[in-house]
Amino acid sequence: MGYYGNVRTDRLIRWNVQRTDGPAAPAVPLGDLKAQVRLTLAEIAEDDLIEQMGLAAEEAVEAELGAALLTQSWKLRLDAFPCWELRLPRPSVGKTGPSLSSVEQVAYVDPDGVTRVLDPATYDVDSSSRPGAVRPGYGLVWPTTRDVPNAVTVAYVVGRATADEVPAMVRAAIRLVVGDLYENRERSAAEAVRALDMYERMMGEHRCVYEFNYR
């Protein structure tokens, strides 16, 4: 049992999530990608192409894992607050370290149609669970919202601070995907990810399997 708008119900709350910024650098540098396709640093004719393949590979790997590699900002929007916790999609990749870097803001539209920002002292941030979560503080509940789309917005930051903190297996997967794309230029990055010989071992170990249903 949960809430949809301000009415108690069994219906799921509609939600969407969007990346708003970052990451500032790739998880696998160009030099490593060139080595993967057997090009020297001096061979620069295809640098732009390889960089684009690297970005496509990282996006495909992130989508497959449901996790964020390097530091990036996201916004989760919901039509109402759930009954209790707000789990945040795209946790930081890896099983060590926090799954959530920070929660920047929790905002909502009150019953009068005014957008308000919650005082951080009124909610708790759980960065140890995977995925991370936001919950009302002890003895508190979420405020009532207006029954409008996207009445609640949570802005947060996830991802590892440096490429070295991204699991080696994930970085290896990105290099293999770029190697595949370089050799098979009509293949998409998503297809290349699934073509990995060690797909399940490389991806399954770091995949976020949480089902994001809010009630």
C-alpha cells in the first residue's frame, strides 16, 4: 500500500530519471583504447572515431549495468512521494565504496502549487545500500504534494571520482567493446556489449538488479 498523489492506493507512482551533467572524462583514456585496437599514440588519424566509440561503449555498459561509472548528476522525478524510501536509480558502479555521492536537493510541489525545497535535516541519505536511498528523518513523513505530474524532484550525484575506482573488469569490458566496434563498424555498442565472450562474468558481477517500483 502506498500513495499516488495524495490518495492511498496500490497503484505504482509514475517516475522518470535523467542525467543532467557529466561525467567530465572517460573511464578508459584514449591511449588505452588505441592500444586495444593496436594503434600507437603517434597514429592520430582515427582518434576522434575511437573517442566516439569509447563514449558509446561506456554508455552501453552503463545502461547494461544500470550503474554510473564516473561522477555524474541525475534528477529523479516522481508524481508523488512514496510511502517510505526513495531508492535512487543508477548507483555508483562497484561493490565497494558508497553507491551515492550526495543528494543535492529534494523539491516538491505543495497542495497550493508552490514548489518547495525540503530542509536536508528532515530526511536521511543512505549511501551504503545499493542503490542509495533517501528516507524521511526519524519520526517524520514525506509532505503532501499536489496531484500533478513530476510533483517530486530529487537531484543527486553518483559515480566514482577517478577512473582507477571503476572496477577493472568493467574497464576491460569497455576496451573489448571498442575493439569489437573498431573491427565491426556496422555493429552498435549495445550489440557489442552482448557479444562479449565473458559477458555474464564481466557484467553480472556489477549489475544493479534492483527493481525501481515506487508506491
